[in-house]
Amino acid sequence: MDTSILVSKYTAIKHLISSQIRNALGSYTTKNKIQCIEYKKIPLSKGREIDKVLYISGVAFWLSKSHNQEPLEIANAIASQLLETSNGISIIRIVPPGWIYLELTHPFLATWLQNLVVGSLEPVREQGRKENLIQDPKHQISNPGRLFAMQYTHARCCSLMLLAHREGLIKLREPLLEISQAFEGIIFTEQIPWLDCNEKLCLKDPDESCLITTLVQVVDYLVCSDDGSVNWEKAGLNLSQAFANFWSKCRIWGEVKIYSLELAQARLGLVMATQSVLRFLLIEKLGSVAPVEL
């Protein structure tokens, strides 16, 4: 299946990887004992590395107890099944005594980031509202300082996007209505030049990488976690801090705009992705507002 279709179906990367592991388990087992297990229950965690997006599964240890096999043997068998359906999403390797490591490829990350920029969270928002899961009253603001930091970052992203639009760096969908309405829904449909000529992300700075991994983590929280299990203020603050570090170290205008236009546009892509995720978190999870200016 084309990766763009997979990304459209699975907004959260953890959801996608979990689904692939579940399918691999279904192929591996001779009985249907674990085919219907929900993806949230499959042992899977995101690594802490900031220079790569890595997921680690200990499902082989879980299965070894019931299948009377060594974890390493099971992990290799599952990895073989995963390789058949990877679709270029991840690089798979086995780490003794039985861990399955799945490192996302740069082309897939580019597809995921692009989908985030053009509005992949919109279906999640609509589905949540249909199920009455949005604006749960138990999400009360406990730290106004954290809320302000998130709102400030969101407003900063909006101002940067508008400036880039006016200067022709990016093209937002027009007409842009009132500024307060300009960032509702899908506002961008152009392709961002995420990859270089070697099919590697052109975003190589450590602060760029950190922002990408933080975006992946927060979207995983938004889609795959029960509301009560996530501190949304902390998640939003972490994203705001990652963006602040990125913005302080990674220039968009000046020489970068003149001599490295595609890099400037890719960095603006990160700005748009951050705005999209923060807006969802502020409105749908914290029941607050996502200001476009302060």
C-alpha cells in the first residue's frame, strides 16, 4: 500500500506501527489467539533518541511465555513478517535478547509531516466530536503559565505563517478571512520540500530533529492515549519548548531564504505542523482558545 494512503488512514505513527505488528502476529500465529487484540495493548514504546524516530516492541517476550519459545526466535519470525509489509516505512532490526526496533525512514517521515501540515488532524477532531470525547471537563487548567506558553507559541507560528505567505515563501489557501478565522481547518495544500536529492530529510539540525520527534510523540498521545493517562499541559509545554529551541537556532529568513529556499520552506513546514498540533491540543484537549495573535 502506498505510504500516503497509510498515513491518511493512521494519523498517529504509533497506531500505524501497532497495526503492522498486529498483522504480523496474525500471520505468525497458527491460531487466532491474538489477532483481535487492540493495538493499545501491544507492547510498543517510542525511543528517546532525538536524531531519529524509533519504536521498540517487546512483544516477543510477551509471546515467549505462551508459545514456549525463546524471545529472539519469535522476534526474528515477527520481523520477517514485518519486512514483507513494511512498504518502506521503517528499518527493522532485532536487538538481543528479543527486542524489535523499528526506525522510521526519512521518506515516510516526510510523508507524515506533509500530511500533518495539510490537515490530517481534522478527521480526528471530527471523529472525537461525534463520539463526545472532546472537551472533557476533567481537563482543567492547573498552570496558567504553561497555558500561556502554548498560546504564545501558537500565535507565533500563525504570525510566521502569515509573514511567509505575504512574502511568497509558502502559499496558504485563499481567501484568508478574518485573522481569527484564518487558521481554522485546512489552510495549506502545497507540497513542502522535506527531502534532499538523496531522499534524506533536509532538516538535520539537532533542534529540528528534536521538534520532529516531539511532534510525533504528541500526535501519538492525541490519537492513541486515553485522556486521563496524559498530562496535556505538560505535553503542550514540551512541544512549545521544542519549538522555542528550534526557532532560536534555525533561521528561515535572511541568508537561508536567499541561498537555501527549500530549507527555509521545510522549516516553515515544521512551523505549520507545530501550529496544527498545538491548535488541536489547546482547543480539543484543554478546552481553551488557540489565539492567532497576542
